[in-house]
Amino acid sequence: AQSVTQLDSQVPVFEEAPVELRCNYSSSVSVYLFWYVQYPNQGLQLLLKYLSGSTLVKGINGFEAEFNKSQTSFHLRKPSVHISDTAEYFCAVAHYDKVIFGPGTSLSVIP
Amino acid sequence: NAGVTQTPKFRILKIGQSMTLQCTQDMNHNYMYWYRQDPGMGLKLIYYSVGAGITDKGEVPNGYNVSRSTTEDFPLRLELAAPSQTSVYFCASSRKRSDTEAFFGQGTRLTVV
């Protein structure tokens, strides 16, 4: 079975500072990896995904993530955050017909 | 495009009442999902469907039922509401299997009192 851990439940960061949101997963089989963002009172929307190929994946809004197979990690990064990045971020792993979501990390950008 | 539409947006139920959460998508996606979101718990899969007439249980199916008579619609039924079912419910759809983007509705906030 697959599982997802997001090590930080809350991450406060000042505007224009860099941020890294951590995600680790466990799986005995190959999986697909995703990051979704949820703005207040909205559904989730896809930021980026890793299916295969280059381990550095670029997504929308300046975010990127790096797949590290040996460390079973898929950390999300942004070099300079904006107030509008304040949201909940979910890491997810997928295998066949199932997608498992992590508990989420709440990113708060401080002016 | 409407995408995934959920109704209602908010609902308060009394213990023991029943209700149906509606979900419809206009993207002709085969795959549809129902999740519940509880604080600090992420999203838990309740039921999913890989096509019309086919449904399967997810991680937390107890107390819920679904049907998929058409490609567009995937209603979630709560038969005997319990306080433990207080949550935010999200419907989602995707074009094919788990390697494609899932599109989410805006959610239904349900309170059982």
C-alpha cells in the first residue's frame, strides 16, 4: 500500500523569501506523484506532476518539485513567494486507479 | 466550461436524516471520485468509478453509497447521517487513470447535528 507524509503542517514564510514544502512517500511499486494547491473555500487544482523522465518538474505559478527515488521524496519549491501563494498544498501519490493524498501543508505568506 | 459541479455548497443535517450530494461533470471523463476532507487529515477516498455502471470502494466507504448511471453524474448518498460524517466533500473527475490530472468541484460543507 502507498502512503504520503507531509512533514510540516504549517509553514510561515515572508514575502519574496524562498520556500520548500516537504513530501515523502512509501510504496513498493512505481507511482506517479502530484502536488495540488487549494485556495480558501475552493477545490484542489494541479500544480505539477511527475510521471517519468526528468526528475525536476516545473509547474504553474513558478513552483517546481524534484523527485528523489532513493529518498522517496518529492519536495515542492519556489524561489520567491507571493502573498497570493497563501494556500493549502497537498502531495499525492497514484498507482493504478487509486490516488492517496497527504495531510496537507498550510503555507502562510507574511507581508 | 463548467468542469465539475457539486450541489449543494452547504447543508446541515440532523442525525439519522439522509441526503444525496450531487456531482456532475461536462468533460466526458470516465473516472470520477468522491473524497472527504477533515482538518489535518488530507483527503480520504470514499468511492470511485471508472465508468458508467462501475463503482468501487475507497478508503472510507462505510455509511455512504454511490451510483453511476451516466458518464456525467456521480451522486453520493448518505443514508443515516452521523456526526462523524461532518466534513467537506469533494467530487473529482479525470480523463483516464491516475496518471492524469484530476479536476475538483468546489466542495460541499456538510454538518450533522
